[in-house]
Amino acid sequence: MSKFERHVFVCLTQRPETGKPSCTPRGGAALFEALQAGLGARPELWDRVAITSCGCLGPCFEGPNLVVYPEGVWYAGVSPEDADEIVEQHLVGGQPVDRLRYEWPED
Ligand code: FES
């Protein structure tokens, strides 16, 4: 069992410009920094929430992307300006930000 209540994985994949789209050139690094800043401003979360950079999460054409566990809530097309809303509403309040959620297509 994890010591964290929530664990956020933020895609920081960077592919060549001529390749498939990737999250870092689309703003993923700035998003990661903004999420870290948001968490940094909430010391009560420091030992309850982890934010970890990671490789490709899958929906590359929709990025920048992140996923929050244990709920398995996916977010796509997230900008740095959205970070505070995710921190306050989801990581503090426990309510996902519906307007940013990504739903995987049905097979
Ligand atoms: S490159 Fe970020 S989800 Fe694939």
C-alpha cells in the first residue's frame, strides 16, 4: 500500500519535432512545474500527494497529459494555468476537474 493518498504522474516525453506529438514540447514541462508549485504552496499535502514525471501515458495527440491515482482519473490538454484548479479541486478537495478529464475511446 502506498504512503500517498494520491499520486500524480505527468508525462514529460519529448520526441523529435518530426515525430509523433509529445507532451513536453506542448507545455508538459511548464505544467509539471506549475503542479509542483501548487503542491509546494500546500504543505499539508507534502506527505500525502506525490507528483512524478513519467514517460508516455498513451494519448499523445491530446497532451499535455497526466493521470491521478488511485482513482485513475486522466486529464488531457492540460495547461499550466489549469494546475491550481487540479490541486485545489482534486488533490485537496477530492473532486476531479470534469472539464479537463480524458475518457479513453471505447474499443
Ligand atoms: S507523449 Fe505524453 S502521453 Fe504520449
